[in-house]
Amino acid sequence: MFTEADHDFMTRALQLAALGLNTTSPNPRVGAVVVKDGQIVGEGWHRRAGEPHAEIVALAQAGARARGATIYVTLEPCSHFGRTPPCAQALVEARIARVVAAMEDPNPRVNGRGLGMLRDAGIDVRCGLLQAQAEALNPGFIARMSRGLPWVRMKLAASLDGGTALPNGISQWITGEAARTDGHAWRARACAILTGIGTVRDDDPQMNVRMVSAERQPMKVLVDSRLEVDLDAKILKGAPTLVVCATDNPGKEQQLRDRGCEVLKLANARGKVDLPGLMRELAAREINELHVEAGSKLNGSLLREGCVDELLLYLAPSVLGRATGMFELPALDRLEDRCRLRFETVEMIGTDLRVLARVDRDAVPTAEH
């Protein structure tokens, strides 16, 4: 169905899409390549919401050469008016002869309608080329559109025996500079960074992107059930901070608002922050990828309540012995109840080992209510 040349041109489109890794949210990362007589005559990628989509940029570069050409696009062309006009109609008007898409758009407003519009116009439409690679570029957009949830990536740094901090609280730095820089690169691609009051109290982190260049800073989310955060905490400075609590404290709430923060009350039956509810709320705010850097207690709660999709784990070549672990979880009586993971990638980052592992959602332990 697809030729070697098709694969090559779609690979180029995927490379272009990746250029928008840190800038396109809440939109998906998309690349497009226009090919005429075996030669690329136009290419483009979506830079940020409100700016032209990849197909429009590629068509503009191709000009009149787009007529009778093939366009390779990493996501189904949109069929509706959003922040910009529909790309499918632009392709019809440009007299494109063939459209090769990597995947259908999971957005319910599109989801096959763009491809249908193109077929109705007599255009040869193919879909599914390098689909897995295209999906890997947009886990957050896909999760938000299909599940109404962000893609939650939890970052951890630990010794080889799973320690994240000494008994006296010292944790900086378990991993090396290369791993810390890589961690900031993952922060940069996220729409929001989430942490808990324990981490803020112990480490006073800034929770922003510093070690790599960033055109924008992710939104910051602080889980603070009783609004205990110090008003001079570094997390409250810079990018907007959403402070999520479970109890009322009008005086503290106003003080936080005076510092530019937003306070959101989301309580569950146990008087704690409703974490699944928070995930739904963040998706409603168009958060695609949520980056978590928290302590063992919040890490354990997020994992136990089925809120985590992926673990980004940096393992240092060291042993700490008695130390704080990565997750505070109840003891299990059966191995069948353990949280199962699937390794995606394992590679060296400087002197440390980086493991990317996805949670088997069907096997996440049931939350206690």
C-alpha cells in the first residue's frame, strides 16, 4: 500500500512535527510535506496555537506546484473552523491529488471527517503510514481527546536501590547534571508541572524550565490540601500557579490570589484533594501532557488512584541504603495486585540510566475510597 518513498517522506513529516514539541500545546504536533514528481516542493510544521497549521505552511511554500501533488501529513487534516480555517478545504482548493496521513485525528470534531471531505472531493486518501510514530508524538493530545484526561508522566530520580532522599531529607543531587538537564527537556514539552506541598516544604523548588531553552514556561500545579504553602515559596513566582486544596481557608486563599495564583478546591470523601477529579479539570483546561515531580506520598496516591500513564525514571549508579523510596504505597498480600509496567526505552544519560516505562492501566491497583 505504501512505497519506500512514502515512508521516507512521512519520516520527514514526523521530523518536522517534532520541531513543535515544546510550543504547540494545546494543539497537536503536526508536520507536512508536499511532494511533486518525487521532489519535496513544500514543507511545514505547526508552531503554536493560533498560527497556520502544518498543511497551510507547506502549501504556501509549494505554491502552484501543489496542484496534482501528494501531501504527507502526520495527522488527519482538520475539517472544522477552530482557531484557524479547516485544512481539508485548503487542500481541496490547492488541487492536491493525493493525501497520505499517518493517523486519524482523535478530536471528535474531526475524527475521519477531514479524510471524508478529501475523498468526497475526488482526492486519493491513504491513512495509517507510520501511525505508531505519529501517536508517540502526541500522547497528551490523544489522551485528552479520547479519554478526557491529560497524559501524566511522573519523573523520578533514584539510586539503584530505589532511594530518592536520605533520612535527613538530603536529595540533591542523586543523579548527574546530564540527567537533570534531560529532565528539564521533558519539563519543557509539558503543558503543566505538578508537585505537592511536601516537596515544596522540603526543597522549595522553582518547578520551571531552566537548564534548556524554552519559549514558554509550563503552568505550575501545587497539590496542597490544607493550604500550607509559604507565601514566599519559589513555586509561587514566575509562571501562573494553580493551588489545589481540599479545605476552606478564605484568608490564605486571598493572599495567594494577591500573588497571582488561582486557588481551586477539589475534595474527595476523605478530605484530601480529589486527584482523578484534578486530572479531569486539567484536561478541561486543555492540558495535554502533565509532568509530575513530587514526593513519595503524592507519587503513591497518584499511582494508586490510576492517574499515571508513564514513569520517567533516572537511576544513578549508587546505593543509598535506608532512604526514602519512590512511592508510599500500602503493603500487598498478593503479587497479582502489583502495578504492572511496560518498558518503552532504556538508555544512558550521562552516567545515569533513564528508563521510560508505561503503566498497564488495566492492572493498576484499585484505589481505596
